[in-house]
Amino acid sequence: MEIIKWSKDLESDVQAFNEEHKFLVNTINKMYALLKEGKKDEAKKLLVEKAVSYTDKHFKHEEEVMERYGYPKEELEKHKKIHRFFVRYIVETLAPQIEKGGDKEFRDALNFIVGWLVMHIKNMDVKGYGKWFKEHRIEVPDEMVEI
């Protein structure tokens, strides 16, 4: 069962970032499936060892590419600030909540992550750098970051 389904409206014109986003979506779906199977410890391990570290690498990759291709500085700084908030919120708020709580708290945290990620991709990525790269006819040849 999927908590988040990949769809066309989540795609930007940067293929590497689309692949990284798909990896995050698949990781979240794996966590959700593990939680539904009663494997909370495995789901927590996946969150800590893969999702958070990969998200951080993905954010840095996006920021580096936007900077390299001259994405507007003010928009880039706003994007960076939003990225930092998300990672900090997961590490400082959601992870302790998950650790202390039960399955409901974990599901609530996953629901927040899903909602945030979908809205961020649609509003900041697709309508932000995706649209900007397309308008400026910039093709980003980067490959997706590995974990």
C-alpha cells in the first residue's frame, strides 16, 4: 500500500531531481508499509538511515545546481531556508516524537512528511526552478545523487 503516489504533476524539467524525488517517495512508501506490517523499528531505521540523510543530500544537490545555473539569488535563499526548516523539523521534532510515541505518532509524522514533500515539490520545485529552467532553456545534465 502506498501513502503517496508518484504522478505527472510532481515532475519538473530536471530529470535528476525527478529521480531523487521518486526515491524519496518510494522510501516513504516503504516506511509506511513497514509500519502497517507492525515493523515500527525497521520503519524508524529507514527514516533515520535513508530518508533523512538522502533528503539532506538531495536538498544540497538542488541548491548547488540552482546556484550553478544562476537561479535568482533571492529565490535560492528562500528555497534553502525552507529546506533547512524541513530537515531541522524532522530531526528535532518528528524523530523524538516517533521515538517516544506509538504507531499513531509515526503515522502522523509520515502524514506531515508526505504533505510537506508533495506541496514543496509542486509549489517550490515544479513551479519554481522547474519553470525557471524551462523558461531559460536550461537542461541540467546532472545525475541523481547516490546514498
